[in-house]
Amino acid sequence: MPNQNHDIGGGATVSLLSPIVLIGMLVAIILILVLPRKYAIVPFLLCTFFVPLGQQVVLGGVHWLVCRILVLSGLVRLVVMKFNLKGSLISGGFNSVDQAFFGCALFQAVAVTLLYMQSQALINQLGFLIDWAGTYFLLRCLIRDRNDIYTTLKVLAFVTLILAVFMVREQYTLQNAFGALGGVQSVPDVREGKIRSQGVFQHALMAGTFAATLLPLFLLLWKSGKAKSIATIGLVGSTIMTITSQSSTPLLAYVAGIIGVCLWTIRKQMRMVRWAIVITLISLALVMKAPVWFVIAHIDLTGGSSGYHRAELVDQFIRHLGDWWLIGTNNAANWGFDMWDTQNQYVNIGETGGLAAFILFITMITRMFKRLGKARRAVAGYNKQEWLVWFLGCALFAHLTAFFGVNYFDQSKVSWFALMAMISAVTNIQTPTTKVTPKVLNYEEIYVPVG
């Protein structure tokens, strides 16, 4: 699947839908429509992460991906829910993170449409809005409280375990079992003699990153004490998937999540940590001959990393600000060798949406950290609540690290949207108007203020 800013109107010209996928999709749609709200996310996630992205129905020249059909089914469910629900569909209502996200997505869609000025571009971006804005909105409505968070994590733990088994199989057989369905390559890539398993995803990078960024969330599930055995399954599955993807970016995200967890003991001194990072970057900029972002070029954890390409991508992105700041660009391929391969989420946002989308994307991230910080301070002293907020922050940090080496162009973006929904769900719960003595509160009765 090409990135949205490369080949507008490209892709399959005929339907590709395996009978097994068709049956599974129909069952998932029915379950999404009839199950209680708190369980509707289960069939959605299972079908999303067990069906290759290339499975689709081409109707009227429009590509109806399976994941896109699932999202539309979920949105239909939300319309029905609205008639029977008092209050907002979204937990805590529309917040500042939501505003930044939808603004960023809208700027991207408008920018690409204006850049190409073709009907195919408009159709392409309507699909993009379903995939991004529709999926995010659906998850914001389905993940409303802690119980929804734990349900989501249990499903993802099961998913990672199954995918890990198939990715190990790829290592021994050099065959991707999901390739038999169609929509994903049957033979995994091999780099420097290492097999890069990819499972159901479009690339090994996506498979490994999906798993690595889930590590802190499975630690959260284990720490909560609600499902330690399932959490252990998730930890094992995510570790195996990260290793078998044989990619540096997932390993960096995995390590970033662990580092975040280890910083728990100095959680009250994070301002000092942030300043230390800033001072370190400034110091490197003063002593390095190349720009400081070329530190990326020296990172190689697998022996076949594309670190230099990632650094050069950032360098050209900055040097060509005049090309993309207004409505993005479709000329990035001419910036240098392989510059069409925008495997950097930050760069991809700027190239497809311009400076406005890029600023909103950064704003969205900073607002999530800000809300998490206020929430953690509000529950200081209640360790289980603090851990809940802290693990979400660690997962966010893991994603931000991964963004330097990959952009989420397949179903892996769903786990990113799920994390954003979890953060909003935790930080949107309002404080009660009546004060209660802390000693009589149990874990589930402690509220996290909006801040």
C-alpha cells in the first residue's frame, strides 16, 4: 500500500477478499452491532489485526478495505448508541487532544486534495479520513474507563501471542502464513542474512513497532493485578514480535518503554530530566560537525539499519521547509536518494499536511503529556493510580521514539489511536464534588482530575 502522498489513485483495481476473511468480517460486523458497548471493541480489534490490509472490495473505483468497513460498521453502532445514551458519546467530552488530532487530520486531507487537484485525490482523502479520524473517534467512544482499557489490553495480549507464533514460523520456513490470504507478501524480506518477519502487517517495521510500543501497557495490565497471566502472555508475545522483526526502530521503541518505566523512581524530577536532554542536544550540536539529528545515523541495533537514511530524511525535510510548509509536497522524491520513503511519522505529517498539520501533531503530543503530568500529580501517593498514569506515559514515549523510524501506514495505527483514547479516558474523569477521606477510598474509587 503506497503512502497517501505518493501515488494518488493507485492500488488494486480488482477486489481481493479471501472467503475466510469475508466470513470473519461479517461475523465481526454483526458482533460490533449487537454486543454490549464494552465488548464491541473485541471483534473490531481481532478482525483488524488478523486481516491483512490489502484485503479489500473495489466498488465503483473506491477501495473498501476490510478495516475501513469495520470502522463504518462501528460508526453505525455509535449512531444507534447516541439515541439511547444520555450525555456525550466521548468520555469526558471533546478535549484539547481531540481538537489537535482532528485538526491535523483535516489539514492533511485538505492539503493533499489541493496539492493534486484530482477527483482521485478527493476520494483517496475521504478514505484517509475514515481510516484516521473515523477509527480514532470510534476508539474514543468505545474506550471510556479503566475497565475498557483492561479489556482492550487483554485482547491485544492475545493478538500479540498469536502473531508472535506466526512470526517465529516465518523465521524457520521463510513463508508468511498470512500471505496465503492475500494482501501481504508471502515471503518475508531478508537483510544482511536476517529474516525480517512481518506477520499480518505491511512491513516488518510495522509488526515490530506495534509489539514494542505495547510493552508498557502489558506491564500496566500486570501491575494492576487484574490479569497477570494474560499480561505475561502479552509481554512474551510483544518481545518475540520485536525480536523477530529484526529492525532497529522496534528495538529502540522497546528500550524506550523500559527506560520510561525505570524513571519511575525520579518521576517528581522529570523537569530536570527534560532540561538534561535539552542541554545534551545543545552540547552535541556544538561539538558535532554534522547537524545534531545525524545522531540517528549512528544507531544500528540489528547490523542492517537504515539510520543514515532516517537522518538524511530529517535533514532534507528541514532544508526544504519552503517546499512543504503551505500544503505539503509531492516532490519529496527529488530531494535526494530514497527520499520518497518517508519512514518518519513527523516528516510524513509535514509532507502531507504542511506546517499547520505538523504543528498540530506536536501540539497533540504535548497536550497528552501535559494531561498525564497533571493527572499523576493529582493522584500522588496512590501508587496504583500513579502507575496507571505512568505506564500510559511510557507507552506514549515509546511511540514518539518509534516515530523517528517509521510512519503508521497500515493497521498498526490502531494501537496508537487506542493509546490516545486510553490517555483521554484516564485524564477526562472528573473529580467528585464531595470530598471523601482518602483512607476510605479504594483503588477503583480514586478519580483522576482533568487538571
